[in-house]
Amino acid sequence: MLDHYQIQLTRMLESEQYGEAKNLLRFLLQCRGEDERHYEEWGSLLTWLEMAFPGSEDAAMPTGADNEAGESEESFREQLLNPPEQDEAYIKQVLYIMEHHPMIDQQILALERAAYIHSQEVDQVMLDWLSSGKTIHPVVQFKALQCLKKREISGMVMLDRMGEKVELDIEATPLALDDFPQPVIRILERVEAVTEADDPTLPHFARELWKESLQFLYGTSAYQWMQREDDETVDSYAAALHLTLLLTVYGSANDDDIREAYGITEPLRFRYEQACRTLRQVAAMQQSTEDDHQP
């Protein structure tokens, strides 16, 4: 895939498509898992292009008569992930990276590309891989479920997630945060309302942390538990999310103040501590993943 992008970049520069080249470089800088020297090269080239050709943004979108200057970055990303030529070698490369690459960022990128592959063999390969019993990172599993849903695959799949055996309906997989059940959204909204007064930036970080946590927990017993409609469950998980948020952003938190803010009385203490333990497990797995992939 790296070779594919480098060839695209070279062609853009040779044809003086500087706006497109800048967009491609920004996309590459968002992808993780490559050698650090590549990011340095891309960053230096992007800086030079922005200085040398500051007025080239109107040409920044992919070629085509019907492309307008206001076309979204998401559309550009989709065109990068969905090349017009998808021969057998390309498909095998995407599937091999999906199954075997040691960097989860690269596996996720392969899954994003797999969503656009025009071949039915991808569906069965993905289903066999997911149900094979091999150790697959929970976030990669979740992204694979999203990929299958985008490919309009239906049915149930049995997975090992966070130490549990779970059976999941592919069609029910949320594609965005707003697709999750309302009690799950209420937990986040509760935290956003409480944190906004203290620090206007915290609601944003809370949303990102919750999205990441849900990718780990989707389908597990903890996920089923947080879907209860009662306020006590929402408060318990919201308080746990708030605690985890402060520990993540500031490195410290006052447990007593958080429990008071969410009305965590002694009868709710056990539920709250269970929720904290669940989110600590997620945080530990995230940290472990980051440590494993430090350059």
C-alpha cells in the first residue's frame, strides 16, 4: 500500500497537482504504523508545498470534471481507499495485511480498504478469519464488523472479545457513535454536561475516549450491562468515564468529588467500582497496544 501511495504522490507532483498532493500527504500523516522516517519526509514535503504553492487548494481534490472545490475530505479519503484498479494481487495484499500485519493501524486501514473491494471472496475470508479463534485485537474485530456491515453482509458471528465468548448480529453493528443504544449515549451526555463547566475541552476528550472504549467493549457483558435504562447504571458508568477521563488528561482525579457529582451513594458503590474496573481494563489494553508499537 505504501508503494501505491508513493506512486500516486509522484504522479501528482509530476503533473503539478499540488493541491491533491497536499491532501494525500495529510492523509498519510494520519495513518500510523510506518517507519518514522516516512512521516518526517511527508511532513517536510507538505511544509514545502504549503509554502511554495499556498493558492493550490482549489485543485486539491481528485481529478474529474464533476469534482468541485468544496468536495469533502471524506470523499477524497474514500477515493484513496477505493482505487479504480482492483486486480487479484491488490485484493490479496489487502486481505493479507488485514489478517497478518503486526500493527493494528495497518489492519484497520486494510479493513477500510476492504469495504470497497468489488469481490465476494472478501466476505467469506473475513468471516472465516473472525471466527477462526485466532487472537484478534478487539478494536480490529469491531472495525471488521463495521466493514462487513458496510458490505451488506448479514447473519451472526461468534467472537472471543475481552475474554468472553459473544455472538453478534453483523447488521446491528453501529457505524457511528449516534448508532449506539440510547443508554450508552446518555452516559456520554451525562459526562459532557458535568465536565463542560470545569473545562470546555473535556467534553471533546470525553467523546473520543468513550468512542474508543466502546470499540473494545461492544458485545461484552459490560456493554450489555451499560444498556440498562435505569439512572443508577447511567450514573455509575458516567462517573467511571469521568474518572478515567481525568486520569487520562490530567494524570490525577479526586474520586470523592466525582462520586458526589454523579450521586454515587454507598448502595451504588459496587456498580461504580465495577464500571471503573471495566474502563481501567480498556485503558490498560490501549496502553499496552501503544507500547508495543512504539518506534
